[in-house]
Amino acid sequence: MTLDLTSEVQLDPTIQFSSLTTLNEPQHIFLTGASGFLGAFLLDSLLHQTQAEVHCLIRCPSEAEGWARLKKHLEFYQLWNPALAQRIHVVPGDLSKPLMGIEDSVFDFLADTIDVIYHSAAQVNSFYSYKALKSTNVLGTHELLRLAAKQRSKPVHFMSTLAVFFSPAHFQEEPVKETDVPDVALKGGYKQSKWVSEALLREAQARGLQASVYRTARLMGDTRVGINGNTQDFLCSMLKACVHLQQVPAVDANINMMAVDFAAQAIVKMSLQVENLNRAFHLYNPTPTHWNELYAALEAAEYHFERVPFDTWLERLKQATQAEPRSRTYAPVAFLLRSPTFLFAPKPPMDNAQAQQALAALNLECPVNNEALLKLYMDYFKSDFFN
Ligand SMILES: NC(=O)c1ccc[n+]([C@@H]2O[C@H](COP(=O)([O-])OP(=O)(O)OC[C@H]3O[C@@H](n4cnc5c(N)ncnc54)[C@H](OP(=O)(O)O)[C@@H]3O)[C@@H](O)[C@H]2O)c1
């Protein structure tokens, strides 16, 4: 049966945003996805850039266990700061459940207390179907909107992806604007689930919600230590496969990637400016990285390769996958290469006038992926991930 994404956009009619929000300094923030890659850096930025208490939705059996997990997670990214930690509160829950799996009384307390919501949690998985992702990515957003509406309206800052535009309708000469609505003819469960979430958000906005959408490019490690929590990503998997095959494909392609700490800092700073509310922002690196620069960075990290035509490399990958069908190095790459918008495929041209303006007003400039930063990334991969 074909999936009709439009019919998936069903917002409970009782979710209504009656009162207009007055935007003061937030005292209480609700954050999802703090135990993830971007979410950890969002939490750090929120703690540094506001004085607010941050209530983090964490999948955990108890507050104590969630707290221990979050502490370990922040330590992993070298973000743990005991002086700020007292402003973190763990809310046990699960996005895939009604009311996000939050106890009724806690949900009511949050509905009454929270000033603003940052929604970063999602199942970020390019292998799963829409059906598999729906409960967390779509119904989770639905329940989050229920929280945003209850008692008094709270603005929502939604983390999305530029990939919502990777559909045939947007392969046009005119760059995709931040004000454009993504076309529905989109392939891939993950992108589809983000499309439906964005559509739910638009429906809620039509009912009075104040919301901003941040569509980011591929996130890479942070600029201080290069730690990358996104290693299941296609680019990371591809680099690892090259290291193991000792071959790289000769490809003329640019890859857009943005350091996660910059993305988080930019999102939080932009979100705190009233004039940025009710807008969408395309956050991509103005200086894309050529595949050859990544290849050079691998060589600088003392990996040695044979450079071969793409088809030869594909054949080599196929052989390696057949020889090791359960390999976690080759199989994911082989699978992802089947996607029509795979790593090296052309992407629709993008415009980011609104993001440029907002970033310039805050004196924020996206770090260039220069040799030093790429070295930091490769050194991190070399320390563990590439083994
Ligand atoms: N990474 C990128 O390159 C990229 C690019 C564009 C957009 N984005 C968007 O940015 C956001 C964050 O991505 P990320 O890379 O940080 O992802 P991530 O590292 O995989 O983190 C996902 C987060 O979502 C949480 N989560 C998943 N299912 C949940 C559920 N049922 N209930 C509650 N929490 C749940 C995870 O919690 P657990 O720890 O319990 O699993 C984790 O905290 C996503 O919305 C994604 O679409 C990411």
C-alpha cells in the first residue's frame, strides 16, 4: 500500500493554542533528546546562555537512573559541569507513548511551569521505514504539541533536517527558500517522518502555536575535541569503509557538514531573539567540503589508499559485503548507496537568507572545515571508531 503522508498529519482537535505567549527570559525549559548528539550540546548551550532550569525528557526507569545516564553522556562529550548541573532536571518518559510516557501529574506540572520547548529527540535512522519511526518521530511530536498547548501556550523550537527538501520537486534552478513548504513526494522513512512532524507543526501554528524550525545539514564533531556522536551517519560509515577497504572512490562531490557545537550555540542564541520566532532556518555550512579534502585528511591521519573509479570501489564494496554479510562496516554503506539522495548525489540548491541574517545579527560565523578541524575529526575517528 502506498503511504499517503498528507493523511498522516492528524492533530487532535482539542490541541488549541489560545493565549498569546509573552516572551520573557525563560525560567523553565523543556528539552527532548539531551541524551543524543545535538541534544547534549543544546543542553550545554541552554545552561550557558540562560539562567533557566532545564527539564530533560529521558528514556529511563527512574529519575536517578536517567540522571546517571545523562551525567555519563555529558562527561563523554566533555560537557559535564557540576556548577551548572544543579539546573538540570530529569523527566522519565518515552516519546512513543501517550503524553510522552510522562506521569499525568508531572505532565500537568510541566504544562503549567514550562516557558519554552526545544524538541531534538527523534529516531535518526536511515534504515527504518516510516511505519517503524512513526511512533517516536511523529506521534512523539504530536504529544509534545499537546504539552505546548496545555494550560498556556509555549513556543516550540523544532530540530529538523534539510533533507525534507530532498525530493524531485525541489531539484529546480531556484534555490529552496526557508519559507518554502517541503513537497510531499519524499522517499525514505526518516525524511518522511520529519516531513509529517513539520506539517503537524504548521497545523499547530495555524491554531496559534509559536514555533521555529531549524533544518540543519549533517552534524559533525565539536570544534574543541572532535567528538562525534553521529557515527552511524552515512559519511562516517563511508569513511570507515574506505579505511577498511584501503580504497577510496575518486568522486567530484561536495559534502555539507557543520560542527555540532556551533549548530547548538547558533540555535539557542537565535531562539532567544523574539524576532526569530515563527521562522524556519536553514543551517548549513557556507563552505562545503570537497570529498578530496576528506580523503586528504584521512591520508594526513596516516591511512594509505588506492584511489579508484567509483564503480571499481562499488564492486570492491560489494565483494567485501558478500564476504562479510554481517559486517557493520560494509553493509550499512552498501544499503545507503541505494538511496537516490545518497552522499555524493546532487542535492537541491538551498537558500538561507533568514539564517544568514539571524547569525550575522548575533556575530555568529560557521566554522570552516579547514585542515586543522578535519584533522581533529580524523584523530577522533582513529582513536576508536575506525578500528
Ligand atoms: N545528526 C545529524 O546530522 C542531524 C542532521 C539534521 C537534523 N538532525 C536532527 O537533530 C535531532 C537530533 O539528532 P541527533 O543526531 O542528536 O540524534 P541522536 O544522537 O540519535 O539522538 C536522538 C535522541 O532522541 C532520543 N530518543 C529517541 N527515541 C526516543 C523516544 N522514544 N523517547 C524519548 N527520546 C527518544 C534519544 O534518546 P536515547 O538516548 O534514549 O536513545 C536521543 O536522546 C533530530 O531531530 C534529527 O532529526 C540531526
